[in-house]
Amino acid sequence: MVDPVVIVDGKGKILEVTEKAGAITGFKREELVEKNFFKTGIASAKTKAIMMKDLVKHMMGMHVLPYEVEILTKDGRKLPYEINAAKIEYKGKPADLAVFHDVSVRKKLEEKLRIVGSLTRHDIRNKLTTVAGNAYLLKKKFANDPDAVECLNSVETAVQESGRIFDFAAAYEKLGSEQLTYVDVKKTVDEAVAGWHFWLTRS
């Protein structure tokens, strides 16, 4: 098979690997088979945690969509892969078959698209700022012309809505690409309440 394949049991012990797995990672077959996947050096700690959780789901018969992981080679390189796993029967016992698909080319293309998208939004925002500025000046110049003011108001509205669309696009683009961070909800809420209380007492 073109993609490396690993078969593990319900406890994470590697039952079999294809030659491709060894060729890509640098680990020999005997370094992997009969070893617990989660105790090998073939995956990062984050990847192991994700795979352990999804392995349990598979063994319970739950469907798990393909997901991205980070595979480590024997010489320390990090490779992005997408796992598509399924529950199977191997030598008469339940097991999990995981197919690892290389997504490094896709990741590079996604990064290029993010850069192009960011630069494009930046350039268009500059143009929109110029449009908004000119609309403001024209409104002052033709303040006594209601029709002209109405048209210029619609221009300003369109510029503002375009800005909101770009903000949404930038936020949507970041979904799934940023590292998850711990948030103390209680602390955040307390700070927000304290801020509101401060402004209310000043007004």
C-alpha cells in the first residue's frame, strides 16, 4: 500500500505494520510490532492522547472521522498525517486498523492560501479606507444635497459591511489552525463583571 498501515489491539499494542510505515519513520518492524504504540517514539504526546481517545471510541463501535496527527521519525523529524481508522477483526480478535495518509503537501498549500488571503484582505482594506475617506469628504462638500448624502451613506455602509466580511473570513480561516489554550472561565467572568461595575460606578 502507498500509505502506511498500523494494526493495534484494544490496549494499543501494535499487532502489525506495513513496510511503508518503517520506510517513512525509520523504525524497524521489530521496533514496533508487539510494542505498545503509545510507548513508542513514533508519535508526539498530543498525537498519542488523540489516538488513545479515538481508539477507545472505535472499540466501542463508534464512528470516528479522519483526523490529523503528528508522526515522529527516528531521526526527530515531524510529519503531518491524517488517520483514517476502522474497527476490524485480526486473527479472530477485535483490532483497530489505522491508515496514515501524508498531508504535508496539503498543509503547505493551505499555508500559502492563508498568506495570500491575509495579504489580499490587507490590500483591499487599504482601498476601502480610501473609499470611506473620500465618501466622508464628499458628504461634507455636498451636505446640502440630500440625494448625494444618501448615496454616500450607502457607500459607507457597504464599506463597513465589507470590513465585517473580511473579519469573519480571517476568523474562519484560523479555525482549527491555532493551538488550544486553557481558559479559566470563572476568572474571565469575574474580570468582566469587575469591569462593568467600574464603568457603572463612574457613569
